[in-house]
Amino acid sequence: MPLEEAMRTQRAIRRLKPDPVDDALVLHLLELAMRAPTGSNAQNWEFIVVKDRDVVAKLGRLTRTAMKFVGPAYRRALRRRPDDKMQRILKAVQWQAEHFDDIPVVVVACLRGVIAPWPPIGASSAYGSIYPAIQNLLLSARAAGLGAALITMPLWSTLLARRVLGLPLNVTPCAVIPLGWPMGKYGPTTRRPVGELVSLDRYGNRAFREGQL
């Protein structure tokens, strides 16, 4: 699949079939993920491939616990945006939480090292070394026909997530990527026009907006 097609049709796929995913394919996707750049070429990422049903279930319980707190916020957002798209997002998030235990493969993206909140530039630099790899993973999953999404709800308690995954203190979990064969279809995705979100030279100068070029 051409890279541009993967980028234009990629979206968060939360409804996944319980069908198994071949280990060789998962490792291939992770090898592509690790082609991403990292700060100072540190390559300080760690990926935990979770297939053990007990461990997946524990991550599912963490997700459902987070939903108890996040769910009301989603419902408030739904009241502010009572459109079909927001309702579909809410239903997909709830479906994933309820069926998390059936996800065939869960990848937990981590960084070696403790990510300190101060100074802010330190945390920004640290996360800048993991998210390019995650995007590579999401795009390669799309190209392979797999469903995937970047989520963080299972990590609402870093302490509990560490216990579930057996992580040492010098490895920080950053994101969770459920992988599986999708029940639905990919894109094409819809986004706002680029001219509405891009400023020239200073914020708010929408020089690229349609009709102003």
C-alpha cells in the first residue's frame, strides 16, 4: 500500500475480532516501528507484546476502571456535540472497554528511564522518542490490514500498570496499542481543511485558507 493511502485511510479501530494475529507479523510491524528516529539516536524504547489472556484481562480491568472516571466526561462531550460522529466514538470506546479481554494482541510502548515532569522540555523530549515509533506501528498495521488504536486508559495508574506488566522502575509505560483484525472498515478519514488550522508566521494568520491564496 502506498504510504499516502495508508495515511489518508488510517483511523482508530477499536472493534477488533478475537482471531489470532501471527507472531511474525507483529514482530515485523514492531521492526518497522523501530525504524523511527529517537532523540540522540538513543533507541531507548521497549515494547511489551501482551498475549497472555490473564495479563490482557488485567489491562482490561484497568481500562474499565478508568472508564468509570472518564465516561462521564465523554457523556458531557456528547451533550456538547450531539452529532452522529461523537456518538460513534463514544460507542466504540465503550465497546473496546467491555471487550478488552478478547483483544488478541496488546502492545505496550515504553521508554527506558524515568520521565520527570520538570523541566517540561525534558518530558517533551522523552515522549518525542516514543511517539514517532508508535505512529510507524499504526501506519504499518494499517498497511497490513490490521486494526489498531493508540490508547492510554490502561495506564491511568502507572503503579498498577507496572505491576501487571512486571516493569522495573526505570521503564515507563507511555501508550497501549491494541492490535487485531478489524470488524469494520478503514477510512477514508475526514478532517478539517488544512487552511483552517495552519497559520503563517504568527498564530491566527490563516493565509492558506481557501479564498485567501
